[in-house]
Amino acid sequence: MTKIFLSIFLFLSFLGYSQENLPLIPIPKQIEFVNEFFELDKSTVILSQDSNSFEALFLKETIKLKTGLDLPIKSTYTKGNSIQLSIQIPDTIGFDREKYELSISKKGVQLLSFSNQGLFYGIQTFLQFIPFQKSDKVKTQGVSISDSPKFKWRGMHLDVSRHFFSIDFIKKYIDYIAMYKMNTFHWHLTDDQGWRIEIKKYPKLTEIGAWRDGSMVGHYNEQRFDTLRYSGFYTQEEIKEVVKYAQQRHVTIVPEIEMPGHALAALASYPEFSCTGGPFEVAKGWGVFEDVFCPKDETFVFLENILSEVIDLFPSKYIHIGGDESPKVRWKNCAHCQSLIKKEGLKDEHELQSYFIQRIEKFVNTKGRKIMGWDEILEGGLAPNAAVMSWRGTEGGIAAAKQKHFVVMSPGSHCYFDHYQGDPKNEPLAFGGYTPIEKVYAFNPIPNELSIEEAVYILGAQANVWTEYIETSNHVEYMIMPRMAALSEVVWGTANASDYKNFENRLIDHLDFYEKMGINYSKAIYEVTTAVSSGKNGVEFILKAVNPSGIRFTTDGSQPTNKAMIYTSPISITKSCTIKAAYFENEKQKSNSIEQTFNINKSSGKKITLEHQPHENYGIGGSFTLVDGMKGNPSKFGRDWLGFSGKDVVATIDLNKIETISKIKLNVLKSKGSWIYYPKEIEFLHSEDGNRYTSIKKFSEVEIENLKGNIEGIFKNTQAKYIKIIAKNLGVIPDGNPGAGSKAWLFIDEISVE
């Protein structure tokens, strides 16, 4: 029995609460306080209709671990101090299996639900009232709770292909999911960098596909690799063990088998299912690769046999088949593919992908299951019964819902937990982006563009954890905790973004618990966060923290101490300087120091307009980001860069008065593996009236490449009140490059005028 409770009971105690601010996450839908307390002691009995149910045993073992009290479980009613677990199945169809009612009073604890699942969620809530400390008597606040979730899909994803994680950690990951009443684990089992699931019919998938001869180290731009042999896969017996473990905790595991792209590990094992015949090797680097499954009859037999074994292992309603980032280069140059396009009357390779997905869907449907794919499966026409996971924003989800397809929202803007959660300068290397806790908590899975009728197709949301830069289980914990807590309240449906402070206060209690249990979590919540705005004298630097009065800062680049200046209002930046700040509690530094260097010039803090807006994933700060005096780190394009997908940058700066200028500088990025490309042209223009513009300087694609994106235009003294910058997006990524056929990203940073 002890093995059943290996870890989840370790994660369910939260220390200290008040009547006004119970440390419950997710906060229940309805709470009423009762002005009395329940006393848990050695006389307390757990009453359960089934004394051997997982839920009753789970409650018993958790209470024992936390308090030392070993409570008996009885199936018949007894008088006295008790915790009663009751299931009452209604005489109706379609009742809410996740709903529960919890009553805590001096007479005892009563927990009622329509199912074991609801009962389990009620137990999770009750256990959050109990402190993790040995005691003969524990008092818990009297309450009356009626609770149920808003969304059916409350998920967490984990990529085990780029980096592999043990079965023990997978169980712990499921424990975390269950702890926060989430119900779906999306297990990303295959990709270019490794095949992680045993398929008995095709043993080479793990004999060859589970191994690679090295891995990328450092940032993608560095293109550095080690030569260490890397491997790992799960046997089918291990899969069955994990599935059972998850089912006990009412977590559904949705497996993902990538197709038609992200297939190098499979093709290295069985090259005959490619367009070229290979040979191939399992990918060492990250990014997108051109070799994909060839839509031949024998390929479909191969994939159907794989899916048959996967379906036998996983009882989930949905089987995720990927469908994302699938270059069309090989298909364009493949005689079979071109013949198939003509034979089936397809327009192009995008419709060929739709044909591929629909053929797989028909097979999966014959097995009584449904497919789900990333939003690229919309391209060329959506398979009839497919569900969509919208990751490139919310647009794909909106389009699918309007077509009456079910949708799970997981946009990179709010739900990619491989993005930075604190100041990138203080964080371990991450993919990019900037997704702090407050941003996660502000996420609304139902876009405003959907009608009430269309909104019913939004199943819920999930966070994605891609592991290119996450090598260890400790690092996974760091990236998900405590952002996972914020998302859990979003998908439970009780998040209130306008009262983030209330959630933050509850979350801080959870952080104390993480400390006691040794969970490796991010302390970015304590970090001094920053924002910039335009002020009367240029740039204003705004600092925020859990308690703003605890912020200490310096302006000379020295490290802040508890004797440094106390932050009281936005700092006016009128000249170049370096500001450092940290958060202090009780005279002790609680956070890392943050550092920001400002390079003030004639464009700093000035009005700037953009003809096209940046993508929501990379648009924090909007246009002002380009004139805020802060230069971004090219290896950590989190906050200080603007990203444009397929769009040109046309920026106009109003200098307020006619100035004499002779130099304009800006920075652009290239990271092909992330589909980020230099612009094909950059042009600087000036104007005195804002109507007639004259070109000052142009840079060709070759010049931009030679300058490595550090663009500096020096010219003779020129009079100007307005400066216009035009950076032309590469457009559609050409064949032979990562992301071929997709829109290129253009990343731009600080525009300096001197």
C-alpha cells in the first residue's frame, strides 16, 4: 500500500491560512465560512462505502504522513468524530462526475460526490486545510464548499523525446497534475531526437530510434554539440504501469505519435518509409527537419500498426498525431507524392497533408478513438472528426471552433512553460519568450471572437513543456512550478485576473510547502519585475514586487543592499545608466538582483508607431520596446525583442522636434531552427513634416548577414523630425531551410538615433 502513495501525498499540505484568505488552489467555485472548527485527532474515523477504495486509502495515508495520525477506515456508520466519504449516483444521464460538496464543521467532515473522481477532488481540497506537521490534534476551518470545474480538459504536456525522464519522475509529474485537480497528461513520446515507446512489431524504433550520437548544447545559435550517446525509452509494461497509476488519480494520458513530420527517429530506424530512402540519423540538434513520412500505402500500414499497439496501451478518447511543422520540400520533389496529388485531385502539398491526416483519422476512428493534432492540421482542410490543439496563437482554435471542432487552447503566449518566467538574465537558458505567473493567470481559454454557441467547442487548455533546454527532472519542476498552479485555477474556471494579488497571496503559502518538500520551483514571483513607459523627460522605469516597499535599488551599477534607496515611484531615466534592484523582507534579500542598462539617445522614450503589430507571443511592451533604451540579449529573446510572423516592420519615430542626426542603429536576429530569419532588406528614411520621406540608408540581405544583424547606418548630418525604419520580412521560408513553406519570423530590437 505504501508504494501506491509513493509521492502524491507529499504534495498536499499547505501551511497557514486565514478566514479571509484560505490557501486553496484552485480556489473552489463556492465557499461559505462556518464560524467553528473541526478537530482531527486519534478518535477520528474515515467512513467510506468502499473501505478499499483508492480514495479512502489515499486520504488515510496522506493524513498519516502529514500528521502521524493513523485513522481507521470503516464502511458502516459510527457515531462520533468522522470524515464521511459518500457517493450518490443520480438517476440521470450525463451528470457531472467532477462535482463535489465539502462540509467541515465541529460535528465532522462530510464529502459528497456523484463519482470517485469528484470524491478525489474533494479530498484534495480538504487536505489543503491540514498543515504538514506531526500533531495529535489538528484544527481545520469550518466551511461549506460546492465545487466543480468549468473546463473538461485541464492538461499538462511533457516532451520526453528531446530529453528523457524516468518512470518515477513521470509518476511524480502525474502527482503534480492530480494535486491541482488537472485531469490530462499529454505525453509527447516521439520526435526527431528520439523514439521513446516500445513497439513490438517494429523493434528497430527503440533499438535505433531511441539513441542519438550527441546533443546540442548551449543556445541554438551557437550550434555546439557534445558527442555523448543519449538514449531512453519506455517498455510497454512500464507504459501500462504508468497508465494504471494515472487512472487511479483520475488523470487521462493522451499519447502523441508525431506524423507526418518530426519523424527522423522513426526514419533512421525504417528509412523505407521516407521519400528518399535515406540513410538518416536520429537528430542531434533542435529545430525542424525536411525528411518526413512519405504517404505511400506501406507507410500507412507501418503507422497503423504502430497506432494499434499505442491504442491498446492507452484508453484515452483522443490519440494525438502531431501534424505540426511538417516541411513540404520532400513531397514537392517526390514522384510518388506528385502522382498522388494528381490522382486524388489535390491542389498542392498542403492538401496532401490533409489527405495524410484524414487517412490516419479514418483508421483511428475504426478503433473507436478520435485524433487530435496541432493547429497545422487545419491546413488543406480539417479532418472530419479531428480536435485541434491551438499552439501558434488562438487563431487556429478560433477557426476550428467556428467549424464545430473541439479545441484545446495551448498558445505559446500564455501556455509554453519552456519560456522564461523571470528576467532572462537570472534564468537558466530557455527557448525564448516571456511568460511570468501573472500572464499565465490572466489567460482566458475562450477567445472573445467566439459566440456562446461556438465557445462550447473549447474543451479547455494545457501547458506545454518542450525540453530542448531542459535536461533534468529538477529543471522540469523549476519550469512548471509555480506556473502550473496559476494555470490550474484558470482551467478550473475560478481565476480572477483582476484580483491577481489574492491568488499571489495564496500561492506564496504554496511556495512555503514547496520548500519543505524539496520541490525545485522558480522564485521569480519574488523577483523585482520591470516595465517601461514614456515619461515627460523620456523613459520611466517601473519596478514591481510582492510588496513594492521592499524594493531597494541603485543607479550606479552597484549591488543593492538593505541600505539602498527605497523604491516609491517610477524612476525617470534621463541619461545612460545601469539600475540594479532586489526585493528585501525583514532586511534580508529575498530575490535575485535584477540589472538593467539604459542607453539613452534621441529616440529614447519618443512616440513610435507600427504599421503591423508584433505577434502576441513576442509582443510584450508593444512598439515602445523599440525605443525604451534597453538592448535585448540575442541568446535570450524573451522580453526585449518584438517578433513578427510573416510581416514587415514599418516603424515611425516622432522625435518631437527637428534634430540633427548622423547615425541609426538597430538589431535583428537569425535563428533558423526557430524559423527566425534576417530581413531581406532594411531601409532608414527621414522626414521633417511626417509626409515626405527621403531614404538615408539601405542594407541588403547580404549586408545584413555580414553585419550579423547588428545594423549601424552612419551618414552625414541630416535634419529630421521623423525617422522611419522599414525591415522587409523574408516572407515564406524557401526550400532547403528549416520551416520551409511557412512564414518567417522577423525579430527586431532597440532603434537608436544619434
